[in-house]
Amino acid sequence: MHILVLGGTKYLSRKIAEIAIGRGHDVTIAARGESGRPPAGAAFIKLDRTQPEDYAALSGQGWDSVIDIARIPRQVVQALDALSDNARHWVFVSSISIYAEHETVGQTVETGSVLEPSAPDSDAAGWDVYGNNKVACENLVRERMGEQCFIVRPGLVIGNDDPNDRFGYWPRRIARGGEIIAPGTPSDSVQFIDVRDLAEWIIDAVEAKLAGTYDAVCPPMSREDFLNRLQYAVGAEDSRFTWVPVPFLTEHGVSVWSGEESLGLCAPANWPGLMAHDVTSALAAGMTIRPIEETARDWLARDRLVAPEETSLLASLSEGKEKAVLAAWHEERS
């Protein structure tokens, strides 16, 4: 199959291209080339999506599928204008950030309400309009491609090369052992998807010409199960978890979800539904999820290879901060 990946040089889009190449497909990467090199075996077309005239380099070619992960509506419009007439199938990678609320547990694509879309010609790129932009992009793709589009809404995408490091803290910290802050309660829901599983399913969808809209995350698991499985995966028998409520953590300067002095995969206390989506339809449509133990071992092996001195992560809780918060929590309880 002749597949065009808009991007293809970084994290998810690169993994998509690598898997497609590995399956023997003819893959073209269209990107600026500033985020990294295209994978071996791909044709490369230099394309700056702020310059619509760059699409001229792709004119006259037919595509079995076009794969796009953009977040700016104007850029999606321009890609559709340039490519949709010669595309048999279109994949758009959206996000669960499109949902209007995250309080409801068990939301599905059919039951969850979405944010108001940004204007189709918007080129605003701020994270404050990220969800609105993705809604607009989804609508644009559906309007143009009809039943020939596959739209996936990932939650947290984890694994090697994650540019946000939101998962890596956990296998690294658990492997170090000792007393570890476990945020929230043991029954809190956790959801994610390994970047390899997401990329594999996207190429499965391309090959099958799958259409429709799906949330793309694993079935929810409890935080206790998540942490215990990671503990088993990294062989850290001497680690022990102390459960600390999220409001107490935030009061003591610990961020949730991502960023400096943060605990990844920890949702705000008032968002119990953020990582509790019902993905029955995605599993029925062929999405497969590898064991979290495999993801953790692979991440830790790569971490030890490339960062043997334990370099800092973009999202993590420092040892000093963790000790201070644990001391404050034990003092309050006593």
C-alpha cells in the first residue's frame, strides 16, 4: 500500500511509519524534517505546513491512506484540499482532550459530549485551545472523507521516546525502592496506551480500511493494580507504597498529570472519568493492548542504556520533594 504520513519523524508518527515500513508498505514522509530524521526505508518530502504551496511536491500521487496527527484546523483544511481527492482512506489522530467533561466514569465515543470546535480557519496553536482544535479537525476530516476516515482519540500515549516523560517516572522510581508516594486511592482508575499498540492499530486500520471514531486507550485498571504490576515487572520487592490523597499532594506543591515536580498518570481529584473510558468498541474493532509489564521493562532497559546516571525527566517528583511530602503526610496522620 502507498501510505503518506504527515510528520513521521517524531514519537507516534515516526512509530507509525516504522511499523508500516516493517510490514512492507510504500511509505512517504512529508515533514519539515526538523524534529528528527525519517525512518530508514521511507521516501521523504520536505513540507512546511505553514506553507500550503509545499503540497505541490505531492501533486499527482495517489494514496491508499493519509495519516495525520495535526492539531491546527487551518493545516488540516489545507492538507484535505491538497490530498483528499487522491486519498482512498484518511486517518486522523485526535485526543480524549476533546471531551467536554471528565467527571463521568465509563464515557464512550457515543455518550461523551465534546467541546465547541475552533473555527475551521483557526491557526491558534495554544494548549488552551488544544481540545477545541482537535474537535474542529475531526469535523473537517469527517465532512471531507465521509465513510473513508478512521479517527482515534488516544489518552496518555506511553513508551520509549515519549517527549513528555509522563510514564517513565514510575518504573524508574519503583526500581529504586523504598517508600513511594502512591497518589489518590487504590481504586482510582488508570488508562494509557503503549505507543507501539497505537501505531500497530492505526496500520491495521489502514490495511482493513477501517472507518469510524474510537477512543484509543487500554481498559481501565486500578492504580493499585498498576503500581503492583510495575513493582513485579521491575523486581523491586523492597519498594512500598504510601497512599496520599491528591488534594494533599497539590496543597504541598505536587503537580498532577505532567510537568516539574509531578506524578504522571495522576488525574486531578475532580476528574475521575479522565482515565476511565469504556473502550469496548475499540477492542471489538481490533485494538490490542500489551501487558503493562512489557512496557515497563522495555522503558527501563532503554533508560538504563541511554541514561545510566539517571538524568532528570520532564515529568517526575524529585527525591527531596517526595521525602518532604511523605514527612508532612505522616505528621498529619499522627
